[in-house]
Amino acid sequence: MVSYGILFLGLFILFFTNEVCLLENGLAKTPPMGWMSWGYYMCADNCSANPDRCLNEELIMSVADAFYNEGYQEAGYEYIIIDDCWSERQRDEKGRLVPDHKRFPRGMKFLADYIHGKGLKFGMYLNIAVDTCMRYPGSRGHFRVDTKSLAEWDVDYVKVDGCFVEEEYLDIAYIKLGHYLNKTGRPMVYSCSWPYYKKYIHKHEPVYSQIVPICNMWRNYHDVAVKWGHVRYIYKFYEGMATEIGKYHGPGHWNDPDMLIVGTNALSPNQNRIQMSIWAMLSAPLIFSCDMKQVTADERRLLQNLQLIAVAQDPLGRMATPHKIQRDVTIWVKLHLPSKGDMFYSYSFAIVNLGTTSVSVTLRPRRYGLNSTDDYTVMDVFSGNMLKNMSAYASMEVIVPPEDVIMYSLFPL
């Protein structure tokens, strides 16, 4: 017999998904690109003890300045997002969230205006529980007032976490909060963590068909941390799950493997290339987290590599398909534009070697679906150099250094 709880949940989902269609908010038609505070700064609220690692108004303005002055905006990065720990510990007398008076003395509308004045966009954080993950005030019981506050502050993007809630509430809270976001009338990218909490906290498989109509993007797996091991774990998750979750992924609704940590001095140049290239091949959001003053010239070139960003931002939004060819070696294959007519598409190949020795790989494009009867021109994505022309039936011998990636794009002639 079906329980009343399950029946109620089904009716709730039916009602809200019929009334609210967040995929029609016109946003995130390509994966969002930007900067977020959490990965590097985390809950950096003790500014007196750590003035150089402080989540405050000055930091957010400095990121906007860097985007505007250092080429990030021209490369496509636009969202600047404040994560957890931005508010006072108590709501005001009207039940509203209040920005920390010391760290954000001029408030969030001031920051939004500053960021918008540079042609950029502003994002903030909420949590569906009574408390946020770091025990600041959460939004449970306050969805209407909190979404109204975000709209009044001219927020363009909201990351909504799911710490500290029971499963039954998790399954309705994201729908309900999305409803109130839509009711504000202000378009805001809606970033959820619904699948992660469903699978890894409550131990049930997420129902992506319910998530897709509600959220513009969602995190599937554990948080990234400023360590190569965490990036590698996320990589392996997507290597194993790409085929299963790729069918729910596309313009307006994206799987999110979490932040890039390029620029944090945590990864080697090779590891930076692996994270950046696979996030691009997955058509993942390119949202990085670092101290902008510490980004090296090589890291900036990688973050602003327009050939790589073109693969990430391709309008078709396909996730790459992984093909395991050795224990530590995988070829990721992604179909994308431009195409020759409506039959012959371009493809990118990211050949990843997670092993400790160099490997020789024979790349045979025809094996992975390339079908043009004319040649393809081959571009090295990291250098931007055109290497040669080749047919789909030819092969290339590729040497991949240890713990590194070689990435080529092939365009039909």
C-alpha cells in the first residue's frame, strides 16, 4: 500500500512542477562561468585573525575588479558568488537575513550595483535548513522573505545548499524554494545540491527527472577541496557516471562537478590542465575559487584559454563520453559545433593519463563516431596550434606524460 507521505510528496511535486518551470527562466543556456568564495576562502569570517583571508566587501569588489581588468570577463567569466557565512548570526526584527555589518557594511545591494556596473553578475548562498552548513541562519520557514530579499538586492544567481534536513523535506524544499524564486519575477540561476544530499546523506538514488524541471544546475558528488586527491575522486565519479547522468544534462540544466581550484597553488601545472580540460569536456560550470592576487601567468592563460572555453561553452551542451583504454588512461570524446552541414560535427578528445609513467596512445577518430568523408583539421587545444589534416580513418600516435592530459579538437573541412 502506498503511504500517505509518498502520496503527498507525489502530489506536491506534480503541483509545483506544473506551476513552475524553472527551465524557462531563460538562464544558463550554456554552463555558468565565474568565481565563488567557498573553495579557497571557505567560512573566512574571522577577519581580525586572518585579514588576508577574509570574506568581506573588499574581497568581492577586488574579484570584480580583476574580472574587469585582467581579461576574465572577455573570456566569458561573469558570475561573482558569495558562499556561506555572509550574514549576521540573527535575523532582523522583520525576520529578514542581514549581511554581516562589519564585513559587508554597505550591504548586498551596494555589492550588486558595483558588480553590475562592471557588466558582471552577482550570486549569493542560501540553505534550505534552519541553519546553513556553517551554522549561520538558514532559510527553512523563510523561503518567501529570503527570495524576496535576494530579488531586492538584484541577485542573479543563488546557490542553495541542503545540510541538516530530513529526506522527506529535502524532496520538497528545493521545489518550494524554486517556486518562490520564480514568484519574485527576477531571473536567478538556481544552483541546487539536491542529488548530492539524496545519494550521499540519505542513501537513495536521486530522481533526475524531478530535478531537471526545477534547477538550472546541481551538484552530484562530494565537495571539491584544495587538494589533487579530491579533484581525482570527482574525476573518477564522472568517469563512471557520465553515461547515466549525461542524458539529463544540457542547455538550462547542468551536472555540476563543483569548483575549479586552478589558481590555489594546490595542483601541479599538469593537474591544473586535467581539471580544466575535463570540466570543459563535461560542459560543466567553470566556476573557480582562489585568491585572484595569487594566480600565476600560466594559470591565467589556462583559465582564459579561448579554445578550451569554446569546448566548455558549446551551445549543444553535450557531456563527453569516457572510453577506458588502459587502467590509468581514458579517452574522453565530445561532439560539438561547428558542424559541416547537419551531418558532420566537430569533436574534441581529451586523453588523460592518471598514471606515473608516460603512455603511448593510438587515436583512431573513426572509432569514436567521426564520419566526414573529407579530412578533419587537428588543433592542439592548449597551444591553439593547428597540427595537421587527417581523415577519420587515419590514426595518430600520442604520447601522454604522467598525470597529464593531451587535448585535441578536430574540425571537419
